[in-house]
Amino acid sequence: TTGGGATGTALGFKGLPISNADTITVPEGYTAQVIAPWGDPVGLSGEMPAYKADATNSAAEQEAQFGMHHDGIHFYAQSATSGLLVMNHEYTDDGLLHAGGMASWTAEKVRKAQAAHGVSVCEVALADGLWRVVQPSPWARRITARTPMAVTGPAAGHAMLKTAADPSGRRVLGTFNNCGSGITPWGTYLTCEENFINYFKGPDQPDAHQARWGLRKGDPAGYRWHEHDERFDAGKHPNEPNRHGWVVEIDPSNPSSTPVKRTALGRAAHEGATVAVTRDGRAVVYMGEDSRFEYIYKFVSAGRIQSGGAAANATLLDTGTLYVARFDADGRGRWIALTHGEGALTAANGFADQGEVLIKSRQASDRLGATKMDRPEWIAVDRQGWVYCTLTNNSNRAGKDQPGVDAANPRANNGMGHIIRWKEDGDHDGLAFQWNHFVLAGDPLNERAEAKGNVQGDAFACPDGLWVDARGVLWIQTDMSTSAMGKGELAGLAHNMMLAADPATGQIRRFLTGPAGCEITGATGTPDGRTMFINIQHPGESPSERSDPQAPTRFSNWPDKGANRPRSATVVIRRVDGGVIGA
Ligand code: FEO
Ligand code: CA
Ligand code: CA
Ligand code: CA
């Protein structure tokens, strides 16, 4: 493994031990402050309903409050001490969201669940060493599973996107299961639609396209939206799922702007969207699809980024080339274009036009011989141009009818996950690259060789969130599932955590541990490096992973303590001496 080429990014804090405590721990000399928990008002003028701890807030009130299950996040500085925080709300734990949980399921509960999904925009300000949400704020905004959105790019208006409610195929209601995020150099936010298929009731016999996208008979995830919102019954509305699984661009500087689903970036169970810029100013969007045996993509814009912010770049992500990655055994790799008419992507093979290639990105990638990965999650680019992608875990690589190990995904039972990285030949639009493994996660105390890993420093498993800060430190966040956490080969790792890695040396040090049953996700900071914002998602989640639909009683009461329901929230990390985080 070659080094990242950095000059060495000193990690100036003392690494933490693992933790089983229902709290946030940070290194000595650091503080952690909770803001923006689920249910607090986001700050809409004239609409600031207080959080009710018994979950009796109405759907209309939830539409003015922070959603549940915070995920990707970004801070847009407006001054040295203020700015906008934009964050995703991935999914809901309906046992906590409603008084009485999912009993007496009603249209009002469906509407509240839909309102607790999507994206929040809030204004935050620093005073006396503490950050607070500014309420009210002219920037505050909620985007939910019901917010009208435009569809642009080659698949806009496609026959496969048309429904009874939208014969144009260009206007979709809402975004949901928003997992990772990204930012553009022109000031917009990219929110990614991940496991959208779980919200749909499938027909009794899904067709080949539906089956390839995971649509199954019934309502496997139990969200029960279809019972009061018929578009979520894919048996009755088979094209509605095709309208989700996109990257959505939002302009936080214009609270009345319409979010845009950018079909040129392809359809996937999108984890995140990380933008790099070529030397001649074109945008390159790196994207992972978090599902076993799915793919890593990149989009290269045809045009160059223009000065003038969002308005000047309003169509930049609509024209360009989408590629999928193939990792070869010799440490080299190729980007293969998903372009209609090239190679196997022909009408005879089920791709009538470029729109159908993008709607059926998975089938197209299958045809092109791309590498089936161990659940690609977040992607980050370091200061030397290495591109890192977390492959969170995959215990089934060598399972029946599965592809088996390959050079890029080398463990048959990869319960621990790894981080792969590549460097493009030439520039970020390169068609070939070199690659290696930055780290195979694991715990050296495990007996099974594959579960030991090769971490230099503090042990961890199931890497998910990734962020490179202004100093070049690679921050790694973990998502050991609540069903597996603390057991078996993960027993020695306790709660989920965040670690800091030095790309030059590979040294990894544990920086933060989370409360019970949560994952750590999303990272951003102020330009001066003195404040970091991260998200705590699903504290107290039951081991069945998506909640006991009835009982609000959980094994975490973070952050409110006492008999309170646990709440996803943002955590603000500062140093007591006001210094740069991690240094
Ligand atoms: Fe929503 Fe792949 O984590
Ligand atoms: Ca994730
Ligand atoms: Ca994850
Ligand atoms: Ca999650």
C-alpha cells in the first residue's frame, strides 16, 4: 500500500477507549453539545411548534420541526460565527414518532411519517462558545416526502416515469430515505435517495425490472404508507418507484427554490454524492450504491462550472457521462460508460434510449461487467487526489449463487468492512485508475483471520460516513447494525464511533463514541476548523433494526435522559481552548 502522499497530518488528541455508555464521549479537552434534535422547531417564521415529549405533535407540526434519523449534513458559512446547516432525515422509527406507535394506523400518521423524512435547512449562530439554532430564520425550510420536485436530465419525461398523477413524468412529490449527501462548488446541496424501494408495497409477482430493484410482494419494511397514500402501492402504480432513487439538488440560499432530481447521475440506492472538479473546471460526482453487490459510479459534466452560484449552474448536472467502476486484480481499474448504443446498452437488450439506461442503471452495470462491491457507502477525496470509498460490510460474498471474493472485495465473510481508494490517471475525468485498500477494518482480538483486519491504531468495523477536513484528516464514522452491535466479532468494539485517519501514514485514532443503539453519520465543519458538526442517528434503535412498532420504551434515552424517548440529533464538537479540531 502506497501512502497518500500527504506530508503527515498530526492527530493531536489522545485516542478513546471503546464505550458502552449511553452518552457521547470525546477526547480530553473537547466538548460535545447537542442541537437540532428530532422534533425541535426548524425555525419557520410563525410556525415554531414546541416538541412534545409524548409524541403528540401533529403531522402539520412535524412539517415545521426537524425530522427523524439525521444523516448527511453540511455547514454553509455566512459569517465567521453563523451559517446554514442542511441535513438529511433518512427514515422514521414509527414506534417513537407517534403516540401509540403504529397502533390505530391513520392517514395522519402516514402524513407525519412523511413529514419526518427529507431535509432540514436551519440557521445556526455561535455566541459565548455555544451554537444555537436561530428561530425564526428566513432561511429555515423543511423538504419532505411530499414536497414537489422537478425532474431533469435524459430520463425526464420518460414513459417509465409517468404516472396517473403526473402524466408529464417531470414532477415528483418528495424525497425519502435520504442517506448520505454532497455539496457542489456552486453552493447547492445534494441529497441522495437510498433504500427507497422499502417504502413500496410490491405486486404479488414483481417483473424482472422490479425484482432487480428489490421490490418484493407486500410491504417488507412495514412503513405502511400505501394504506393511506396509494402511490406507494406499486401494484397499482408500477412507475412510482422509478421516480425515486435519484440524487436531488437543493439550493439552500433560495428557500423558495424547487428541488431537482438529476437523472443524468443515474438511479441507484444512492448513499452519497461527492463532487470533485477537473483542472478545466468540470464537475465530477462520485457515488456509491449501498447494497450488497452493487456498484461505484462517477458522473462527469459536459460543461464547466460557471461563476454566479446556483443560478449560473442550474443545468450543469443535466448533461454529461455516467460511468461505473471495474476494479481489476492488478491494482488497476477502468470506468465504463453507461451510454446508450455503446456496447451492450442497446434496444435489443432492453435499453430503448438513454433515459432507460439511467432508470435501469443496475441492469446496465450488470451488462458492462462492473465490479460488484461490498456495499459502497460514503466517498471522500483527499488533498492528494486519492478517492476513498467505505465498503461497509458483506457477510455473504461467498454465499450460494454469489460472485465470491475478488481483489477489491477480498474477504468471503466481510462482516467488518473495508475502505478502498483509487487515484485517477491524469485527472478526475480519467477513464482508468490505480487502486489499493486503505484499510481492512477489524479487531485483532478476533479469532477468525478475516475478522482481524489490518488497522494501524484503534480497532473499528463497518465504516460508513467519510469526510476529509481542511487539514486533510480523513474522518471515519461507523455503522455496526443494531442487530449485530456488541455481539460476536463486534463484541470488542461496543458502540458506534468516529475515528480520525492520517492519509499519509494510515494511522487511525478513535475520536468519539456514541450513545446506545446509534450510528454516527454526517460530518462538516466551519471553515476555520474550530467547530465540527456530526449527526447521531437512531439512538436506542431496537435490535430488529427498524423499531418495535408499538413500544416507545428503549435502551437509550439520549439526549434527554430520564424516561424520555431517544432522539436523533446534531452534535457540535469544539475544543475548550478554541483550537482546531483534531490538531
Ligand atoms: Fe443509509 Fe447506507 O446507510
Ligand atoms: Ca450510511
Ligand atoms: Ca450504513
Ligand atoms: Ca442509517
